[in-house]
Amino acid sequence: DAEITQSPRHKITETGRQVTLACHQTWNHNNMFWYRQDLGHGLRLIHYSYGVHDTNKGEVSDGYSVSRSNTEDLPLTLESAASSQTSVYFCASSELRGTSGNTIYFGEGSWLTVV
Amino acid sequence: AQKVTQAQTEISVVEKEDVTLDCVYETRDTTYYLFWYKQPPSGELVFLIRRNSFDEQNEISGRYSWNFQKSTSSFNFTITASQVVDSAVYFCALSERFGSQGNLIFGKGTKLSVKP
């Protein structure tokens, strides 16, 4: 079955370190997204991509970057981790480029703690 | 601006009770899509339903039903005869045709606890 997987599922890192969260989907979806989930805020969009070499900033992009070198993967990098970036991170994907209404499917989440 | 409001932060019911989760949205687009997702204690986000703005028919899927009313900008979710396995956080979300580029705008979620 096609799926979307995230790794690592849990990570503890130190302030100032660079961290990369991996996201891999096997649906061949064009659109991929990264969200973070925090108490009191729900899910907020960090970055998104509509295809290879396309990346866009979301609502809370400061301190994060993404790159899209192939259809399957959208790694999320925290350039210099901060305690405010302790959160649960969800990767997601959907089918059609820039088209609203497509169902967005989520990975299982990555729990990141910055100490 | 687009916004999704889930006014109920937490709801607690006893098994077999019916429960309705409220969702109110704001958008300027005439074409938009509404979603509900379930997040059980294990943490994953499970897609439940998608509705587009042109289809106001209510939908029923087993014990789940959804009531979409454009006149009140609401998309409420009812669980009939609730079960312990329904305990989860439920998110309502909006996707606009032009405003959000296909991304989802989430409400803050309603935590449902179903007690035996």
C-alpha cells in the first residue's frame, strides 16, 4: 500500500544544533506539506511544495527550510534548533498541484524536543 | 481572512450518548472545501470526510454524520451512540480555492472523551 512515512518518530536535540526530519511518500503525489502541532494552536503550516524544485513558505516558516529534489521526499531542516521549536511535526501530501479540495493525507508525526 | 473556529475545547460524554462537535468557518471564497480529521491518542491524523461548498447535503457514515449549513457557515459533526474508541481530538479544516493554495487551515481541535 502507498503511504507516507516520517523519520525519526522521536528525537531529542540540543539548542543550536541542525536537525533534519525526513518525509517520504509513495503515492507519487505532487503536493507535500509540513505542519507543526502545538497546544492551543492546532496545526500550522510551515512549508509546502507543489513539485520538484518548488518550495513555498507557510504561516510559521522562520527557522525552517525544505528542499524538493524528487517527488517522493520533502525533508524539513531546522537550521539552528530552538526550544520554541519543540513540537510535533506532521508531513502530508495530496495529489494535484495547487488545487484546493484534494484530500491531504498525513504521516504519523515526528515528536521533536529541543533542550 | 480565512478562519476555522472550534469553540468546544473539550467534551466529555458517557458511552452511548450522542455528541455534536461544532465547526464554524470564515472565508471569502465561493468555492471551498471542508474537512474533518480524527487524531486518536496514538497521534496520527485520520481523514474522515471532505465536503465542497456546492454540496450542502448532509452525509451519514455509520455512526458519524455531518451537517453542512452555508447560511450559518457551519460544518458540524455528530457521533451517534458514542463509543470509547471515539475518544480523540477532532479537527475541522478549510481549504479555499484561491486563498490557501490547496493548504488546510485547521481549527484548534475538540478533545472528545468517551467514558465507559
